[in-house]
Amino acid sequence: MSGHAAVRRKKFLPKPVSENTLSRMGKPAVTPSPRQRRVTISDVSEALGLTKGTVSRALNGYPDIAEATRLKVARTAQRMGYRPLSHAQAIRTGRVRAVGLVMQVNEHDGHRAFLADFLAGISGAASAEGWTLALTTAGSDAETAQTLDRLVDERKADGFILPRTYLNDTRIDTLRSAGVPFVLYGRTADPTGCAWYDISGETAMAQAVMRLARLGHARIGFVQGGQGATYAALRLEGYLDGLTQAGLSQDPALIGPRAVTRVDGRRAAEDLLALPEPPTALICAVDHAALGVYDAARTLGLTIGRDLSVISYDGIPEGQFVDPPLSTFAVDNRAAGARLTELLIARCRGAEPETLRELGDATFLDRGSHGPPSLTPAQLNERLRLSSIM
């Protein structure tokens, strides 16, 4: 490159602008603000007049620290802006402060509306304790088992919430044998080492039977839930107990096939209404099946709430938009998610599982799908026979 060329190029090189020049141009000089010093556990300890060990154990929920002390330490730490370094805390305590949840999306209602509230409850309760949610999905039972194994091996979570439990549940066996804390959203056949929060679906089903019996129904059918699911067994048990409490006989013919989808619910209703002495009311273990009952009634020329009463369980949003709106037992899934998280964190901190077993109640939504019977079983049978001929 010639000397002239070099000179020409230099003319185009930008020159640094001084702070004085920026000031003359009316532009303030940008001076990086010093980063505020991170509040340490020593600062919290000094402010409270407690040892660092006591503060650390209080913040990590150790059972040897009094509840009043734990709350005092937690409030002071929050006010001072103390945030523990997650990696250092994991090394010190052996915890990553994460709640594990594997959602199985291949189930019939894997994407149902309850999920948003359920996850919000978990996330809110975890955040209140300075924990996070490690959420993954799986497409089958086998994939769920593999995912749990991987998360345990990789130490991605301190414990797990297991939704929708089964009487014989391989997830429980996996975590129990690995010594990993878990809490069930439901119950199981072998409760050894299990903590849980569940809604008493059996109580709801018994209440449904007695409510219908008081209205004058004597033939009350039942549409069962999913195969092997604990909730299904418990709700069937509640239905049978309700018959006993109402002074009604237990007729096995009135227990219909399992139905967890709208299509299966329609088939189950058609089977039960085809009995020589059909039921004048049906109780469904899940709302999706109840929507299928509506479809069957429409085809058979029956009016829900008058010719055929229906009460169900779940409280899904679709239930309020059918005609008439579905009478059902609803669950506060946000509150359930929060309570499960609190129980799991307590379990991770050393609480015995037998002390962490709670049952809540569903709320009955009294709507228009049930009422006094307008037909006797014999009259209903004749009505259905004539409709099939016509």
C-alpha cells in the first residue's frame, strides 16, 4: 500500500469521543454504576445475632430449628434481599431445590384445562420457598418410567409429585426403591412410604347417590372410571356405600362399563338404558363420560334433568356449557398443586411420609342435570322401546 493510500484510509477511521465532547454535544456521559454487593448469609447472621449455621439450617427447613426462628430468619433474609447461590447450596445440602413433575400427555385428558391451574399452584408454592419446578412430559407409561430414572440419575429434582395414581403404580416402585422423596396426588394399594394429598372422590359419589335418592330415584346407575386407576376404585366404592346409606339394594347390572371419553360414555349410557329395568339416574366417575351420556339421551329422545338425571365428577369447563349445565363435583386444582408442593418440600426436608397424608373435599356444583324422576323405570323402558320402533 502506498503512503498516500494509507493517509487516505486514516481519514475515515473513527476517532474516540471524549466525555467533554459528549457534554458539549448535550449528551450525558455514560458511567457504569457500581454493582451492588450481594447480600451473604453472614450479613443475615449478623443482622439477627445468630450463628451462620443456625441461619443456614433455618433457611433450609431443618426440623431442629423452631418454627418461630425459621420464620424470623426467612423474613429477614427476604427483607435484606438475600439470595442463596444455587450451586453452592446444592453442594452444601445435597439439594437442587427443585420439584419434579412428569406429565403423561397421552392420557385421554392430558391437555385438559385443569393443568394450567395445577401448574400455577405448584409454581407459586415452590417459588414461595425459593424452589423451582422441573417439568417434563412423556408419551407413554414406559417413557414416564425412563424419564423418572433419568431425572433421578441426573439429580434434576429433589423429589417428585406423582399425579393420577394407580393401585399398582410402577412410578411409586421406582422412586421408593431409589429412596427419592415423592408425594402422590391420589392414593395407592400399598401405602408404605407414601405421602399424599387427595380429594375424597368416594365421599362425593356417596353424596351423589344420597342426593338422587332423596329426590326419589331408586334405580341409580354408575359409569366407572379408568382401568387400574385408584380414583376409579374409590369412586365405585363411594357409589356402593351411598346405596347402602340410602337404603337401596346393590344391583351389579347398574354398574356400567368403564368410560373416560365422551364416546365411551355414550356407549355406557346406551348399555345401561337398554336394561329391562333401566336406571332413572346415572352417576359418572368423570365428566367426559357424562358428556357422552348427554349424547346418548339426545339420540334416544330423553331430556337430561327430567327423563334422566346425571351427576358427575371433575368440574371441567365444558360442563357448564351443555344444556342443561352438568351437575358435578369440582376440584380446586390450584390449591391442590400448592398443597402437594408444600408436602413434598416437607418430605424432602425429612418429614416422615406417614405424617404427610391429607384428604380434601370436592365442591358440588348444583346445576340443571338432575331432578326428581318424571318416569318410573317401567315407564322409561316403554318410552325407550317406542322410540326405537319409531
